[in-house]
Amino acid sequence: MKELINISSIDDIFPQYRNTPIGLLLEYHNLNRPMDSYDNAQLLIGMCMDNRKHLHIPDNFAYIIRSGGANLRYSEFKVSYAIAAGAVEHIALIGHNNCGMVNLAARKDIVINGLVERAGWEQSKAEEHFMQFAPLFEIGNEVDFVLSESQRLRLRYPKITIAPMLYKVEDNRLYLIRED
Ligand SMILES: [Zn+2]
């Protein structure tokens, strides 16, 4: 298990993120920094679609892309747009514990039966859909995924600062992940 750093003071923020939009995100959300006012987005946040998460940040502060598991592989043009047209230079990639995109195979019957019963799909179509998409959205492990996805984005957008984080649903706080 990679080390999660509980951000409970400004000193806990890694030096490379202090005085950047990444550090500000941690200050607003974890440290109750008073809300500043913004005319333009300062960063892009990638986070899971999960309903248990809510960020405490000022209006206009961030672009947010929500996608299962904080997986941005299929949202790349939106990332490019936020950087190119929105002029953001920082990305916070926020995974969370108890994510539904971990071990999707174990939820196969729930998903297939749910599509049949709630959405009115035929069983065979629902099975095909699950088999096609579950491997694309499976993330394996929340922390490892957010680290590997950060590495992928760093290679793709080499001038952009990308910070992997974890949101714990039990305390609603953000944790930085210590990278090797
Ligand atoms: Zn999730």
C-alpha cells in the first residue's frame, strides 16, 4: 500500500505543490482556507462520478471531469481543451476508496440484472455490454490506478503538473499519495 499523507496543515503539502493551484485545492478542501474569488479556472480536477464526494472549493476555481474511477482515458479531448483553451497548467487526479470501478467482475450479475430490470434491456444485450465495457473501466486498485493514470497523463502532457490524490469517503478529506 502506497503511503497516504493526511493534509492537516500547509506543511503537509508537498513542496512542489505549495503555492500552486494543487496546494490551494488542498487548503480549500482540507484546511478551510477562506474562499477567494476567481474569474478563470486555475486547474483541472479529474474525479470519480461517485455520489459520496463533494469538494469544498470556490466558484470558478476548477474544471471538473467526473468519470468512473477518475479514469481520464476516455475523456482526453476534454483534458486537452481545459489545458489549451482554459489555460490550466495543473491537474488534480482524485481517486477514492470503496470505488465501484474496482473489481467490476464481482458486480457482473448486479449490472446485467439491473440493466434488464431497470432499463428494460434484453439479457443478451446487457451481457454483451458488460463484457465489452467492464474491462475498459476496471481500475484494479484505487491508489495504484490513480498513480498509473497520473504517469500516463504526465507523458501525454509533459508541461502540466499532475498530482495524484485519494478522497476517503469516511472522512471526506483529500490525501496526497507519496510517490516512489
Ligand atoms: Zn468511484
